[in-house]
Amino acid sequence: CGGGGGGTKRGPKTAGGSRKRRGQDKADDGSAPPQKRWFRQRAHVNPLSHNDAFDYPLRPADVDWSEHYPDYYPVDGSAPAPALREAAAAGVQMADVGCGFGGLTMALAPLFPDRLVLGMEIRDKVAEYVRLRIAAERQRVGTHGNAAVVKTNAMKYLPCLLRRGQLSHLFFCFPDPHFKAKNHKRRIISPTLLAEYAYVLRPGGRLYTVTDVRELGEWMARHCAAHPALRRLSDDE
């Protein structure tokens, strides 16, 4: 993800484009939350394939966070309100990888109003649903200004978005189990990827995994326990 020069890089192109869906216009103007039925997409995506097309930054300094957190990073370049400056300086502190339809991302934002929460989702329709869901809450009740979502492939581009030691919390909730042994390399928890997660976590930061698949749960626990930068939390912690 390093390399010289700034800017963003364009991923491979796919045929076709997104179309405005019924019910989306209501969410855009804040009159109602988006309807999930218009944003359905296949549940499983191969994260190692090259069939995803989106702009991604070459390094964290290239990310324009004003697009995602306008209250914290005003588009005119001015300083945010005093109460928001500390969170803006810290940047994103909580990341929900594979956020799906945004349940955890939406729940974390009001619980931690002094931290920026970022959902990451590889499926474009699902990421758009979460974006509209956040926009609707901002318009309707004035909350979730500290929440955002990006369409990205965290298995490839996480260090392009987040600085070293930036995160306090990193969540992996119900990731794709990729049951077949030949597909285990697609799993979101692996020795190689754990090194990247440890890189973006601050000292004392926490990585959480949740699954309803016993074999995957044991896989994730085993690999996390074996990584030298991580230790399992005690029940009291």
C-alpha cells in the first residue's frame, strides 16, 4: 500500500453501473431510512478476486475524511467545533470490518459519541444501504455524525486507510466461514492478516471476533492466540 506520490488508485472496472433504486430517494433527503429490500446482494464475495471496482487511497494521508465526517472535517478546511476537535485529531478509532447492513456500526456511534466509528463493507449495494441509513439518522434526529461507512476490501487495503496504532477497537462479526479447506485462505482471520490488524491497533487496543460457526470460532481463537502481538482477554477484562 505504500509507494511514492499521493492520490487514489482506481480498481479494475466492471461492466454496468449502479442504478438508483426505489426508496433510495427518500433516504437521500432524510425523510425515511432506506429499505433493505432494495439493497439485496449475494451474501458471499471472494475477497481475493479482482472483480471489485472502487477508488482506494494509496496511503492514509490521502483519505478525504470530510466526505464521511463533515462535522469533524469541514469541507471548507476550517477547524471543527471545539467539542469535536479531539475526536477529529485522533481519526477513526473503531472499525467494524465486514459491517454488513450496519447494525454494529449504528449501535456503536451513540454509545461512543467521542470516537469516530467506521464500517467497512466489500459489497457496494450493502455499503450504500449503510451510508443512507447513517444519513437518515443524521437528518432525522441529528445523531451518528461520528459514524460512516466505506466500500472497501479490508483484506487488501486496510493499511491504505488507517495509520499505524490508530484503532482502539477492531470488530469482525460473523465473517464468511469459507467452509471448504481450499478456501480457508479467504478467511478474514489469518496469520498474515493478523499482522496488519496488529499494525493498525494501538497498544492496548482490542480485536473482537464473533461467529456462530464453531469450527470458525476455534480457527479464529487459535490464530489470534498464536500471534505474538495479541493476547486473549481474561473474563474479568
